[in-house]
Amino acid sequence: MTARPNCNGTWTRRTRSSVRSILRAPVGHVWKCFRNCGIRAIVTRKAWEDRTWSLVRVEEQLAEYVAVRRVDATGHLSVYDHGRYVGVQYRGQSLQVQYDPQAHGWVISDSEGREIRRHAAPEISREQIMKLTFRKPRKKK
């Protein structure tokens, strides 16, 4: 459950499913301004988004980050919920993962910056990002 403020200063509880439905609202969804709440209007129009959205800008932004991931017992590490094989010789080690916009893929390196392996990144595409579906569903235990 999450809480959010109401116009009158009280808080309303929301279930995760209702929050999920808000986050998955259509791209062209327009958020209305609640003037009585003092909330600024956030207006998103599909035409504006289509004109300004750029995969190049997304890739440039993504390339600025370095994530540290621990290699599991089978020699895989996880990037966006996809296992990437690096080798069993690296099991238990923490490796660095960074996006390479020129190669459109992941670069995996050790703590000293030596490149270990490269993997394609099919989840970094306009279609996948707009659908927000690059995460695999987890099995219930």
C-alpha cells in the first residue's frame, strides 16, 4: 500500500494494483490540473512525446551509469531481469555493467575496468521502453 495526499491535507491509501494501473496509463493520457489542491498541471500529449522522444538521448543518458552486479553460482549476472553469462570463473564477484550506445549493448567489466564480455541489449529499444515490458514475470513461490 502507498499513501498519497488529498486536497484537504489527509492521506489516501492505494493498493499496489491501483498504483500499477496509474503507472501503466496510456502514453497519450492527460493529467488534469487540480487547482484547488495547488498541484501544478503536468500535461503530456502523445504528439509532443512522439516529436521529442529520442532513443539516442535515452542511450546517452543510460551510458552515464555504471551498475554493480554480483555473479551467481552459474556464472550469470542480471541486467533488467535478464541473466547474462560472464563465466563461472567470476561467480561470487561483483562486476560492473555499463551500456555502450555505439554498440547498442552491455559492457561487463571487472572492478579495474578490464572488459570481460559484451552482450546485446534488445530491451533498449523504443518499442520495449514504451511498452515497459522488458521485465520477465516472476514465478510465484
